Amino acid sequence: MGETCAGDSRPTLAAVVRLFLRLGFTAFGGPAVHIAMMRDEVVRRRRWLSDQQFLDLLGVANLIPGPSSTEMAIYLGYRQAGTAGLVAGGAAFILPAVLIVLALAWGYVTYGRLPEVGRVFYGVTPVLIAVIAQALAGLGRAAIKDAMLACAAAGALGLALLGVNVVALLLGGGGVIMLARVLRGRARAVAMAAVPPGAVPPAPGAGAASARAAAIAAAAVPFGLVPLFWAFLKVGATVFGSGYVLLAYLHQDLVVRLRWMTDRQLLDAIAVGQLTPGPVFTTATFIGYVLGGLPGAAVATVGIFLPSFLFVGATYPFIGRLRASPWTAAFLDGVNAIAVALMAAVTWHLARAAIVDWLTALTAVLGYAALVRLRINSALLILAGGVFGASVGVLGGGQ
């Protein structure tokens, strides 16, 4: 796992930081888009690693708790620049979102509402669909290597669309592929025992001050920075899945158990995490600021992201060994194929919300063509989509 693609030198720590800072400011749309943009940058444009190597990191990131796209940034930083890259790559991806969310939280606390962003996203969201689709095409070719993996991915896609648990699909798919390959290998060994001597066997395949006061006044448990830290540390160490899963965790702790927030405030916090670039988990920054100002924002942010750095540091040394063992390599192949299927399921749901008329459909098609044929940088394309959406909104044709 430590090698780079042929023809390219190992990137410096500064190059890693520059890349993830830029992605932190431009990666709108949630984990599927973040991962697609990372793949565009590190596989297609910079060739720091191959699609297979990227998929192996993605497979493990999906199997550990925490925000998968942030963990991909941490894995990639660690792979390219060692321990310093682990810290700097992850921090560079998180920091821009934290600063943007802090500004929005200040506005929310001061004015009691969120800025209007609907017009911009009228143009951005169809472009995001194109970015994910382009990444799916490349990752799918690398992950789905045979008919068995294709069947597993198709089955997982159908089950994901029916709402089956993401972690169950990943673990189940990996286990099924591992067992199927072991049984196939044993059957092959039995068949080879009957091969005449000298025969050559075939080779195997590869609301602000007031909002804050109202929330804390109604609290069943006194507010404090230490319980706030532990609440978000628990979330970061145990949550799998999307921002919607995060919503369920935070609702149970902050609204039901601790009664530090109202349902409306929690929904506003989740909306900020979804609409700003970078990790959706910066929802924690917003909540921490609403409840405890800058100290609360810092404590909540560190609490929710710290487990990801620890999990990545603990698991990275074993990823190469997973690929070296036939059993775990088969398991990882299954997980990778299921991960691509899950991205496809997310894309389907996002596309239904993003493509609302002929203009957004045309935007998605043109965006995909620009990525594939012209190799335009995905961040620039998203920026262009935002400008287009704002322009259409001003003219009265958008949201």
C-alpha cells in the first residue's frame, strides 16, 4: 500500500495540505461527492495511487465508524506523507468547513436564521450528480472484476434502495464473496487432482444568544463542556452512515436525553452540515457554538473527529496485509464491490432531488461530458454550476 503509481514521485506534505484544503472549500454534496472528487484528484489527475489502491482504502473506511470521506482524506494523507500527513491531510479537509460553519453559526445566533442558498444549489446539485457518476464509472471498472462481484453489487444495490443497513450489506457482501471464493478454490483443487501429470493448470484471476439561552434553560442535564465532548466523542466512535444517521444519534442524545436543543435547532444544524462544503460532521461545530460559543464549537469538533484519526492510524498498517491474504483479499474485493453499489444507491436518491426539470437534466449531462471528454477539474465545474444556478435564480428560472 505504500507505493506510488509508476512515473510519479512521492508528494510532499505541502502538496497534501494544499489539495485537501482546496477540497475542504469546494467539496459540496456529502460523502459520495467528496469521495468522487478525491478519486478525481489523486487517481485521475495526480496519479498518486491506482483505482484498486483507492478502493482498498475506501473499503476499510466504510468498515470503521465515523465519516467515511474524512477518513479517506486521513488515509490518503497518511499514505502519501506518513504520520504528519495523517494529521495534516485530515485537518486540512476539516478546517475549511469548520470555519464556514462557524460563520453560519454566528449568523444563526445573531439573527436567528440561516442564509438563503437555494438558488446556488439549483445549479450545483446536477453537477454533483455528474461528478459522482464519473467516479462510479472508474471505480466500478476496478471493483467489479468478475460475474460473481457483479451479482453481489447488483444485489446490494437493490437491497440498499430498499433501506437495508449499510454496515450489514458491507460485512455480508464481503463474507459471501470470501466464502464463495474459498469453496471455488477447493472445487478447483479437487478437479486439479484429476489432471494428468504434465498438464498446465489455468492461472488464477486477479438562534443565537436567545436560541442558546432557550435551549440550555430547558435542559434536563446541566450544560458543560466535558459532557459535550463525551457526547460527540461517542458519536464519532460509533456512528456509521450518512448525515441522516447522524441526525438520529444527535436527536437521541441532545434533544431527548440531555434536552440541550430543540428539534428545530437540530434540523437547522444538520442542514448547515449538508449545505456547506467538507464533512457533514461539522454539524458538531454548529451545535457546539450554539450551545457554548467558541469553546463549545472547539470541544464538539474535536470530540466528533478525534476517533477517525485514531481508527485510521490503527488500521492503516493492516491494509496491505488484507490484500496479501487470499481470504481477506476476497473479503476486501466483496466490500469494495458493495461500496460502489452503495454509492450508486446514494446517487439515485440524490439525482431524484437534484434533477427537477429539463434544465437541471441538461446541466448534469453537460457536466458529465465535460468531466469525461474535457477532463475539467471537478471543483471548477461545481463552482461553475453554482454561478449558473445563481444566475438562473436572479432571472427567475430557478429556485
